[in-house]
Amino acid sequence: MRPTRHKSFGFLLFMLILGMIIGTAVGEAIGHIVPDGVVKSFFLAAADPSFGPVTVNLVAFTFTFGFSLKINLIAVLGVFATVYLFRWY
């Protein structure tokens, strides 16, 4: 019988973000390698949700916040692979 391990939410979140980053990079690389056509547009198609930039001016200093994601199909597959690996880790 295997001992149970405590899986923290922070580690899961880190793994999901890592899976998305690696998946997006692999999708972009595949999209730039294949010749022009339907397959290339399939790999390069992505959703780009974003927030910002928002500027907060506090007299002594100014903050600018912004957030953007680029999610393609391979990034989603990377997230599923990460969840699967996390389940068995």
C-alpha cells in the first residue's frame, strides 16, 4: 500500500501554469514549422484574453498593471497532461 501524499493547491496551480506555457510554446513551434495551410492556421489559432493596462497613480509612485494570456489547442492539451501527471505524482 502506497503512503498518501499531501498535494498542495499552490503546486497544482504552478503545474497548470507550467503546462500551459509549455503547451503554448510547443503549439507555436509546430505552427511555425509546418507549411502554410489549414494545419498551420489550426496550430496558430489562439484565444487572447487580456486585462489592462490599468495605471494607479499614487503621488509618490505609479503602478501599471496588465495581464494577457495566449491559449491555443496544444496549451489545453498541456493542461490536461499536467492534471493527469499531477494525479499520479
